[in-house]
Amino acid sequence: MDAPAPSPHAASRFAPWSPAFAADPYPAYAELRAAGRVHWFEPTRQWLVPCYADVAGLLRDRRLGRTYLHRFTHEEFGRTAPPAAHEPFHTLNDHGLLDLEAPDHTRIRRLVTKAFTPRTVQALEPTVRRLAAELVGRLVKEGGGDLLAEVAEPLPVAVIAEMLGIPAGDRALLRPWSADICGMYELNPTDETAARAVRASVEFSAYLRGLIAERRRTPGEDLISALIAAYEEGDRLSEQEMVSTCVLLLNAGHEATVNTTANGWWTLFRHPEQLAGLRADHSRLSTAVEELMRYDTPLQLFERWVLDDIEIDGTIIPRGSELALLFGSANRDPARFERPDALDLARPDNPHISFGAGIHYCLGAPLARIELAASFGELLREAPAMRLAAEPEWKPGFVIRGVRELLVEL
């Protein structure tokens, strides 16, 4: 597809590979919103969409899709097929809920939703609270440490692993596999990133196929066993779809929670008055969690393919184009949020889109909220004097945005 004429307001400050931009993309977002509702970004050949109303609407627009292969071949869509060497990653990724459209998305989501009913999620709360207490207890006993590695990462990984029925001794494998696979969601990933993602896809898939075979022989009370039972009862769910679903649940089920926890505490340390107010009144915790997700969004960008021509503010975006919906920018849009650059832990009107919208709205959002409330609440109670020990460094990725570590002391 030929490149369109550049936007008259070029996205000059949108610099996703810049460490300075990754550390604070919000001033550049403000310039994008002020310059217009849609901008062509040549380095990734995407249209950037920075405004809340557009992002929220396009997430629900059926003229867009996470994939186009349910309607077109690569050639028909004007795209080049991925390199053959990347096939293990794409096979794994393309059979997961996040990258499927109806009818396959509808079929698989209906099965997986059974594991995320309000009743089921509520039943997990005691387990989540127990795990949070254990992790925070160890951090307190040590007098501090890396909040990211000691609390933020292990809590959601343990919860999802528990749901899937992954043995405790194998859980240390999960986070490295997930991190390598998620590297492919960044903009223009390098060959080295792709190689790591492919290797992790092969290893993780082989591990899960072995676990599925074991659960067929000896079913348990876990989600993998439930998916096998659904298949045997006549629901169409291939083994590849089972594997891809499990990987997606792990990746999506902890990446946002991990970064909301670490980024959230970094935000609180930079707003001592707000943190003091929260420490004095824990009843504000639920609105505080929502505000921390809005203020520093863990998933900054969500991509969608244009399946049929659309128009944004007079600009025709043709079929075959790719949109980059800027969640981080939308959550700071003054057209929707009053004083959007101010942290307000008691913000009453907060329809942030950190969990997405439409058919791809995050299935695990209720569980993520329970995990965040548990870890933040436990830290507020058991480490009331916790403070930052060193300025954090941001990871190079921008799409899934977070710090490398968050060192704290008590």
C-alpha cells in the first residue's frame, strides 16, 4: 500500500524508541491531541489516534479488527506475510483471543468466560489476599528490596498459574517466557527480539502441550482441565487454541497488573500528599487503583487493522491501514477528564480505557482489580513508611510500559 501524504501536523515528538519519551510520553501526547485527531507516523506506517472519544469509539467499531485473515489473505489486504522463521510465534499468537475476530473469538471467549464469572473471581479473593500478605511479609522482613520483583511480578503470575493448574515448581519459567513473547508487541521489534519470542513460543507451547496431555490423563479443578472437558463435551476447541488461550491468559493476566503496581507506586512516591491521604484513609483504595491505571496507563498503545474504509476528522483511512490507538493519551484527554494531568485518587468520574473496550475488553479486569487492591492494601497496612530507595530506570519498551525495578526501603 502506498504511503499517504504526511499529516500537516507531523508526529514529530512521538518517539517510541527514545528513553526520554518512554519515561514521560505525556507532553508529546498533549501536542498530538492539540494538532489533530489522527496523524500518519511513517516509521511504523501507522495512523496515530490520540483522543479519548475516537479511541473509545474505534475500539467498538466493527470496521476494524485485531486480524484481517478472517476476511482477506495477506495479498488481498496489501500486506506481506510474516517471515517463515517467525511462524511459531504467529501460530501461538494468532490463535489467542486477543488476535481473533468472530466467530472464533466468540466461541473461545464464551468457554473461557466461565472461568471469570463474578462468582468465580470473588472466590479467588482469599487466595489473592493470602499470596499478597506472604509476599509483602517477606519484603517487610528484609527491610525493603525490589518491589517489582518481590511483590508486583510474583502475585499475578501465581494467581494465573493457580487458575491454570501449573505446578508451583514450574512457575519460575512463566515470567521469562511471557516477557520474551511480549517483546513482539513493541513497535518494529528487532531480529533479536523476534528470535527470543520464537524460542519462548516453542518452549512454552511444548510445555503446555505436555501439561494438557497430563490433565487428559488426570483431570483437576483447574482451567486447563475445564477446557479439555469442554472439548470432549462437543465444544470446538483445538489443542492449539487451548495452548494459545493459556499463554494469553498468563501474558495479559499479569503484564498490566505488574506495571500498574510498580508504576503506581512510583507515581505515589512522586505525589507525597496524595500518598499520605491514602495511608490515612484506606477506604479510598478502590478509586485510587482506578486513578493510578488512568494516570500512568500500563498498556500505552493498541493496534487495529482497518477492514473497511473509515473517516476520522475528514481524513479517509483506507482498508489495509493500521491504527495505533493511544490509550495513554486518551486517558489524559482534557476533553474527557477534568484536570487530566493531575493525580486525584478520589476522582469520581473515571471511565479510563486501560482495560480496552468492545469485544476485546479485558476478560480478567475484575481479577486484576482484586489483585491490585490486595497488594496495594497490604503494602499500605504493613509498610506504612515505605519510601523510594533509588530513582527507577524505564524498560526500553513503550507499548507495555514499565520500570526495570523499583527499589524501596522501610
